[in-house]
Amino acid sequence: MGEFSWLGDPIDARTAFAPERQALLTDLRGLAPEQWELPALPGWTVKDLAAHLLGDDYGRLGRTRDGYDAGAGPRQDEPFATFIHRLNQEWVDACVRFSPRCLLDSLEFTGEQVARLWSVVEPGEYGTPVSWAGADPAPMWLDRARDFTEYWVHRQQIREAVGQPVSNEVEALSLVLDTFARALPFTLRGVSRPEGTRFRLTIDGAAGSTWVVTETGEGWSLDASLPGPVAAEVELAADTAWRLCTRTIEPSTAISRGRLDGDRELAEAACEIVSIIR
């Protein structure tokens, strides 16, 4: 689907969901009863966050597997982000009577269904919009990869809530970082530079990589590879990068931890990257 070439090469996340769900279930099964009630996000406990993931599963299965889209939409004049947060809260509130064991059994069942779904969906089809990448609709490969980042990030939030370190699976974190980097063209959409201007993001570590975006005259593109040096570069540690993209830390913190070279305005604009719905 050539209209998405500015998003870069497709990401293949087909086989990532089953191991991710097994890792989540392992983490949750190891919790003591009181750990389920620890705060994980503002207003949400670990149990609430697990319930949210179950809601993600059912929403995905209904929309993508079953073609069922009869759920409530935004209210009149309700911003999309507000609608999503309200929908999520309503689901979590409805799951208050779920015991941890009920959640575990349900997450095991739906996790298998989601993994099976994503293993067979054609990557070139149209998927759910990915607003933070400016893709509406999004190619299915990006929709699928975005879904994986949701599960991975929430699992890390659960782990940190109960005093565990972020998991160190290089392949999973690499997939997350590659997906988050697809927000770069959209992030720089308001930055005007001459055609051919290039920016490079480098994320250090075994899970890291390098992404270059180029101003093509029609917008910034991860696909363009015009020759010449980069006008600016940002180098970040992997832990800093994923926390920046999910706004666990603010751009100013990421800038203080990273290295910025060249065109300062362009580099700082790139550090405004957000790869979640806010």
C-alpha cells in the first residue's frame, strides 16, 4: 500500500503476541493478593490495569475478527482522546467484581484468541487509525504493532508497581521502539525545513536502532533516503526512549538524559514524540 510509504518498512509483529501474553500471565500469577491492589497508574490498581488489558482483547476481537462495531461512540463534541479514556474507565468500573483468578482465566482465553487473530491478518489491509502516527486509516501492520506496544507497556507498568524491574526481552523491546519511531514523521509535521533536510534518531543498546526521516517537499518521511548528512540528531537510551514516547517522562527530562546535535529546534521538536493516545 504505497500511500503509507512515509511510515517506513512494515513491521512484522505476527509472532509476538503469544509470548507477551504468557509473560503477562506469569507475572500476574506470581502476585500476592495485596499486590493486586497496589497503584499502577493514577486512579488504577494493578487489578484495574489487568482488567483494562482484558477490555483491549475483547475490543480488538470484536472490531477486527468479527467486524462488530456497534459499541458507543464519542458524545457530541467529545474529543477522541476523552472518549477513549471514558470508555476505558467504564470497562474497568464494570470489572470491579472480577476476582484476580477470574481475570487470569479470562486473559488466558482472550490472549489465545488475539494471538491467533494477529497471526493470520493480512498486513496490507486497513486497520484502526493510529492517531499518534497520523495514519487514518492505518495499515494493518501498524495497527497490529501498535496493539503489541499497548500490551508490553502495560505489563511493564504492572511490574514496576509491584517492585519488579522492566523486563529485558531484547526482541520485544526492539519491536516496541521500532513501532514508536513511526510517530516521527507526524511529530515533525509542523517543522518547516527545506526539501532534503534529514533528521536521525538513534536509540542505544541491544534493542535500539537508527531511524532517519527526510523532508520530501510533501512532508517528512521515514521511507525517503535522499543522500547527504543529517541536519540534526537525537541519541537516547532505550529506557529513556520508550518512557518518553509513553510520557512516563517529559521531553525536557529526555533531552537532559540524551544527546542532541545539529539543528537544535529540529532536534527538540523530535523529542516531542508521543506514541500513545493522550
